Amino acid sequence: MPGLTSRTLLYLLAGLVLVAWVGLIWGWPRLAGRGAGRIALRATALAVAQATMLSLILVAANRAGNFYSSWSDLLGRYSGGGRLTALHESRARSASAITVLGATAIRVPGRPRDTAVLERVRVHGQISGITMTAHVYLPPGYARGARAGTRYPVVVAISSAAGSRTSPYGSARLAASATREILAGRMRPSILVTLRPGPGTDRGCVNVPGGPQAAAFLTQDLPAAISTSYRVAVRPGGWGLLADASGGYCALATTLTSAAIFGAAALPPAGYQAPPGPPVVPHSPQFARQDNLLWLARHDPPQPVSVLFTGTTRAAAPFLALARAPMRAASTPLATGPWPLAHVLDWLGRALGPGQARA
């Protein structure tokens, strides 16, 4: 079945709409006549034509607004890819900020003790009042490290494809890639939190005056909820951010303004001169300047953060030219093959510095 946000589905529905309406117009005279049978046929033909048109409109609107990234996201169930085995557990954390909706074991062939876990959770924002669904990846050895008190750095992945089975930014693909890199000794064992930009259609994660406080959720609610529910390494800048094009602005803005929490970010190069979508406060030069991340990098004191642009050097050149100590910035192309983010995850592990984690 084509993906919920794929062009194939859009074109397929457009073709069905064309066929349905042409068939309705061409065949209407054949459906004329009296009797219950003829009336039922006419009603069915109209219902089919209307249903195909409505489906096309809804799919186009969802694709434009990124409300649901996959069929499983739309239907409210998670279906991960790779070698995943469902665990028959569903429990609430002692901290009310986290509710675990389900868990999936990631088993490594030939290494029965090296099982990782991918949990689907609901995060309740105590400060922002926002509630969002996320996936939390616990690396191999996490359960064994409980007695020793082992703690782990955290990488937050922000992507509208967080629920996708095919995108490298989907929670299942990230979990498989991270497990592979950790067991190979290339990535520091880390906790991964995958969620969509939000809430709603807000992909800039900004605090809207009188509206949703998405920045507060990401920089205050989420760290507090994860830290009270999982064994997280507590150190300034001990969290990292990973984002695709849909979450890039959110990740860079958070890194530049919350360096005490997020010390590293890997994101695609872009203009970053305004958040996605309409202006937060229209006709406000002050807000426009604050929302222009290149302006912030040029005029605000540099932060002790590391930024990696996962694309061409030319596209990242404006920001690379503005970066100055203690800020560090670089760029790298995405790898080819089934694990395009493997070296990016390795870089994030190194950028978050030494910790107590061990697999």
C-alpha cells in the first residue's frame, strides 16, 4: 500500500476521482428509470464519486500539514520495522509525566543478552500543558546497568516521519541503526527520544504568545519527564538533537537558545531565517529578528554547542561562516545505503562528551 504522505497515493486517488466522475457522467443515462433498484444504483454511484473526492482532499490536506506521517500513525498503532518483537507489557511510569503505551524488543541475532527496547510513550507537559506521543529507545545493556546505576546521554530526534517504517528518521529505523552502531563500538550507548514537530501544524517549536508553548515543552517538560523516568546522564549540554527538514528549524533554534541542556545538533542545511508556517506575531520586526536564526548567530554571544549540517557544504555555508568559538559547526553528506544516519549518530555520541554509559 502506498504511504499516507506519498505522491503515489495522491496520484492514485486523483486517477480514481477522474474515473469515478467520468463514469458517473457517462453512465448516468443508463441509471435512469424508476424503481428501488435504479434509485439504489444512482445513490451508490454518487456516494462512490463523493467518497473518492473527499479522500483526495483529506490526503492532500494531510500531506500539506503533516498531521499524520503514516497509516499506523493515523490508526493510532505502532508497527515498527526490522527485527522487532513485541513485549506484552503496558505500564505507567511512577512519574505522571510519562505513560508507557507499549514496548518492543530489538533482538540481535547471536547476542541474546544484547536486547534493546523501543517504548511508545505519552509525554504530559507539566509546564506547557502539551501532551505528545513519542518513542523512547533504550540501548543494549540498559536493563543490566540498572544495578550499577549506569546513566546515558540523550538524543532527541524531531521529524514528521517519526512513525514511518521507511524513513531513516523513523523511530524503528533509528533504533535499528543505533543498535548496530552501539554493538559495533562506534556509537556511545545513548537513549533516543523520537517525536514529531508540534503541536499540531507548528513545526518551529516556538512559544506562541497566548497560544501553545512548544519551546517550553521541548526545553523543560520533555527533559524533566525523561530524566525522572529513565537513567539519564546529568551534565550541562548532555542532550543532543537530530532532525530532518521538517524539524530542522526547531532543532537549531533550541540548540542556540538552550545550550545548558542541548549541547549538539545534527540537522539539514536550510535558510533558517523564519520558522515554518505563518509568522508567530505578524508585522513584528522584533519577533522577526528573534526568529531569524542567522541573525541570532551573528548578533548573540556564541554558545558552547556543536552543530553538524547533514548536507552539502554550499547549502550550510552561511551558518558555517558565522560560527565562532566556543560554538563549533561542520557539515557532512548523508551516507548511502541502508544506514544513512549511522555516522551522524556516531558524531552525536562523540559530541555529547564522555559519560558513564557502557554497553
